[in-house]
Amino acid sequence: MAKPVLIVGAGPAGLALAIGLARVDVPVTLIERMLEEELADPAFDGREIALTHSSIAALKRLGAWQNIPSGRIYPLASARVLNGKSPLALTLGPPRFKAQPLGMLVSNCDIRRALFETARKLPAIELLAGRATRSTTTGKSEARIELDDGDTCAGSLLVAADSRFSELRAQLGIAASMNRLGKSMLVGRVAIERHHGSIATEWFDNGQTLALLPLGSHEASVVVTLRDSEAQRLAAMDDCNLAEELTRRFARRFGEMRPLTRLHLYPLTTSYARHFVAPRAVLVGDAAVGMHPVTAHGFNLGLAGTERLTRLVTSGFGSSGDPGNFRVLRRFEAGHRLATWPLYAATNAIVGLYTDDRPTGRLARNAGLLASGFPPVRSAVTRILMRSRA
């Protein structure tokens, strides 16, 4: 009997990889700290995911897209970037001859629920919920995990899919560049007075970065990025004061704003692993690359990576019977680094430019918006936003 692939972490990346492997009869053992009932019905966490067309196609191939209710999928017609009080704005959207939106917005909890619903029906996936890893060892022919209750699991390949703060990555001795930004992101749903037109708005202002993501006709997700202490102050506000604060911060662009959920607070840290693979081990999702949310591409890159790994692992499994073949893993690392590093570096550069409140920074932002408005540049940026290939 073939040794299973051991996947630690049942978030979207871990679930997507487990499904992809199981659908071609590669056995998987999925290990997750959360209880099974929490995986089956994840709580709303404030995060809305901007899915590219490639990611939607990937979710369809996995059999998960149809598990998301159509009423919870919101079209993203275009995106608009603003710079303080400047009249300049950059609008990004699909070509006029294409009758399709820029992408779709779906809650993170709905994606997780849909993926888990698919995974639990596949007999090749063994779920060990409510369990954590105590230690790991990797050898020439297998990887082995000791769980927190003393049980052990052995497999042909060990996969870290346990967040950008991955404990498994540390156990494997893989270093990562961690950038703690000293800022936090607040996310939640609000009712708005003025219709958003299905346009996402990103607004870089002095001391804050704001975004409004379109959901229902008069409903949206707000994203407010502030220094940690200021973000904590907003998170502790009651609904009445928070409504006034959000309306003021968004300069009444959308009229009165009223919170529909509490604001969920996420301290911002970006990360990039020095290596994506080790003998008998590989990193996927945020364990490999933890993107800044400003370009909304973290989920899409993670999903593209799991598709890339599935293809390579199953091709290696088919020819040698060994999903942990190191040559196959090195091919994954090379491909995933090529796909992620340019966007990771560009995103960090954008964050540095657009959060620089000095006069020179504001002038540079206006120059950047002006340059980005030229059709060839705008088309190139739009292609990046619409597609994230595996």
C-alpha cells in the first residue's frame, strides 16, 4: 500500500492540495488543529477573497465551486485606486469587448466550507482533526510526524500548509524572511448609503489605507489599515461610534456607513520562505509566501501553487510511485518562486510607495498613477489582476 502524503493545515491551500491529490487516488492524511465541526462550518472572519478567473476555474476543477451558493458570489466589475485628495485616479477593468467582470468576491469562510464539503466525500483523504504536530523527522524514504497525543504518522511527503507563521516550517529548519509592518488590518461588512457600482475602491490616504469591496447592492466589505494602536481603538468601538468613524474616514464617498458585523483585526506581517522544499517536505500557501493583502493575490497565488504541486507530484507518482521525489519537488520550487517573487517584491514596493506620507511620496504616487493610466500599462496591470496562473 502506498504511503500517504501528510498535509499539516486544513485551510484553503491544504484542502485544495488534498482534494487535487485524492482525485487521482494519491492517499492523503490531513492534520488540523481545529475540530471537524469547525472545519465543516467555519465562522465568518471578515475576509472577502477577490478570486481571479484562473482561481475560479481551479475551484471548479476541484469540484468546490458548485458548493458555494450563487447568492454569496459577488461580481467585481472593476477596481479604482485613489491617492489622498488628488483628482488623479487609476481605474482597472476588463477590456470593453469582454463581457466579464474583473473577478469575483467570495467570503473566506464560504470558500473553506465549500472545499471541506468536497474533501470529506473523498475516501482517499483521512482527516485527523483537533490534532497538532509535536515534532517531525524526514529521511531518505519517508517523513514522520509525532502528534501531540504521542501518535505518529509516516508518509512519502510532508506538506506544510499551516499559515505564514508555520510551526512545521520551523521544525523543518527552513528560515523565512518575516516583515512585521507595525500596522493592522480591520475587515468587516457594512451597509452603505450610496451604491458601489460593483467597483472596488482602494484609497491611499495620509496615515491610513482604505478599501471598499462591493458585495450586495448597498452592502460592502471595508478594509481599514492603520497603525496597531489606532486599529485596536477602532476594533473596540461600539456600533454607533464605529459608524460615525467609518463614514468620516471614507469622507462620505459612500454616504452613511453602518457596521453589519464586528471589525476583525489582523496584524500585518509579510513572509517569504528561503526555501520551499526540503528532502521529503514542501511548503504551500502562506507557509511558502505570505503576501501583503493590498494586491489581493495571496489566496490566488496559494491556489495556483497547489495546482502546480499536484501536477508535478502526480506525474512523479505515476512514473516512480513516489510523490516525494526530490527532483519533482525542486521543479515545484523553481516554478513557484518564478510565479511568486516578482509579485511579492512588486507588492512590497507598492506598499512602501503608497504608505509614504512625505510630500515626495505623494508626488511619486501621483506620477505612478499618471503613468499607470496609459493604456499599455493599464492593460498589463489588469491582466495581472484577472489571472494568476499555476
